[in-house]
Amino acid sequence: MNKILISFGEISLKKGNRNYFEQILKKNIYNHFKKRDIQINVKKLYGKMLLESNEEKNKIISILQKIFGISKIVPVIHLNRDYDELKNSVLPLLKKQYNKNDQLKFAVDTNRAYKKIKKNQMEINTEIGGIIDDYFTNFTVDLDNPDLKISIDIRGEGIFVSLEEYRGLRGLPENTEGNGLLLLSGGIDSPVAGYLGMKRGLQIDFIHYSTPPFTSDLALKKVEKLAKKIKKFSSRENIKFFNINFSDIQKEIVEKCEKKATTLVLRAAMLKIADIIAKDRGYNTLLTGDNLGQVASQTIQAISAVDKFSDTVILRPLISYEKLDTIKIAKQIDTYETSIEPHEDCCSIFVPEHPYLKPKYDKVLSEYKKLSMDQYIKNLDNKIDTVNI
């Protein structure tokens, strides 16, 4: 039976609401493993959780590393609350992994939350370190940069000993901060924005605008592939993907609107449709991959102008990110290579050569009014293809 001690990061600061966040995290953990038909048992400890499973250890760790709200993942052996048992167990544990003549730097780090064991943390570190040093004569103590850290966590539920630990995603558990609708394109930015929104506790679904024949089926498949890559961080079995046929509006924008304003009008129309869907289906927020000043349509004046077309609050998780930082995250979450595939979305194929940099809302609105949006909205249900990803 593998046992994994799970630590929280930000959740531990929630004070009176902490139990709420812990309960949702526990539910999310179960759901992630249920999706993969893996049996687990999760026990809630004070400030941590203990996961038990017969599944292979590395597979358990890999799944836990995709769950928001977890800060640290620590495989442990679980001992009784008996200091003598701890002293007798350390060497057999190390002998399974190391030979007597191995050379490495080590440290012992004790957390003594259970105070009935009379020795303090320094005394435990020194005594256990001495036991190790007496047997592994080529081991040397290095408290600052050890090759091996033996962590000892003494708690009311027992003593937990570990030789390794793994970093989690941190953040807040999915679905602790409501739900959002991500405007997902085929580019680098919007998948990362969705990931970061989930990291702040949002449960997200996707909305995408297709414009056949301007964009191909390959472009749509690319975006669906990106949605599935983001889904791996969700505890849900199914995530809604709203594919909007936007060809009629795209044609009107090209034919009727001033060329300098086409991108802004396109974005305004998209936000209007997303706002309607969010209101009808109970989403708390919209998310986009916008950055400040990265392209001409992302000046503060442009963002301010198009925001007025949505009553739903719009979050932009990437607003202050440099492009290289976004690319780094995209590579970490495995969306980058898909995002750079050469299948363009409707936002990128009609970019004007000289767009407005500081547009006024009234100007965007006057161009927007040239479109037959009212008629399009009346028939919106016929324009939406909803699938579960």
C-alpha cells in the first residue's frame, strides 16, 4: 500500500473558510482518480491529507501533480506514535535504496506537531542523524544543500517518514471561485489563460468561434485538442465546448466595417455573444488571453472600448505577462506545440495592417451597429454546436 502525504499552500491561510476549501479539494482528488478508474482512500488530517492506494507510486504522484490546491506531495512510511519505532525504522528504510559505502550529503528535518514526544526537533534531528552517520560512514551532513533529506513529521495520527517530495501546482482547488467561460482560440495565450484561471479556483468551459470556409476543419480540431489538454487539469469528466459558427458576422465585418476597426468590432461581437451565453447558462465570468500592449487591439483604450459590450465580468489572467513567460507556461502544460500548428483562427486571418491604437467606444459601437447582430442573436441557438470534451 502506497501512502502519500498531501500538503496545501494557500488553503492553509483561509482560516474560517479553510474547511470549505479542504472539502472541495478532497472531492477533486477523488474525481481525478475516479476518471482513471483508480481506487484511493483519502484521510483528512490536521492541515494535510493522507492518500492510500495500491496503484503504482509514480502514477499516483503524476495525477496529484495535475490537481490545483496541492503544494507538496510526499510519499511516506507511516509509523505508530512511538519514538523507539522511529529509531528502529530509519536504517531499514535507507538500506532499501542505498548501499553502506554510498557517498552523499544528507540532512534530517523534523516537524514535531505532536508534543507528547519529549525530545525537541533539534534533539531528534541530531539523534536520527547520528544513527544514519554511524552506519553509512561515507554520508556527510549538509543542512543547506543535501542530496537526501530525511523528513520526519510527528503528528497525532502517527509518525510519517519520507525520503522524497514533489512540488504540486499550488493555487486554489477547482470550483472554489465559481465558473467561467474561456474564449479559446488556436493561439498560445488563451489556453494558458484558462489554465491560470483554473489555478485561481475557477471551473471553466470553452467557447470557440469558427468561420468556415475562412477557417478549416483542421483549425477546429486544433482548438478541440487544446481544450482536451487543458481538461487534464480538471476533476470533471466532461467540459462543455461551445463552437459558434461566426461566418455570417465575419463576412459582414469585412464587407461593411472600416478596415482599421475590423479586429475591434470582431472582438466586440465575440464578447457580446459570450456574454449572452454566460448569462443564459449561469457563468460568473469570461476569460480571455488578452495581454496589455502585446498587439494593437490590446491597448488599454482598445480593451476598455470592447469591454463595454459585455455585462459579464471579464478576467485576463495574462494581462501583465511577457510573451516568453506565457510560452514557458504553455510548454509546461503541453499546449505550446499544438498552439503553433499552422492552422489559423478567425482572429488572426483578418488583422488590419494599420488598426486603431486608441479607439473610442463610440467609434467601435458605430461600426458594430453596421452588423445584423440583432438578427444573429435571435438565431443564436442555431449557430451553437455544443459538445462535451
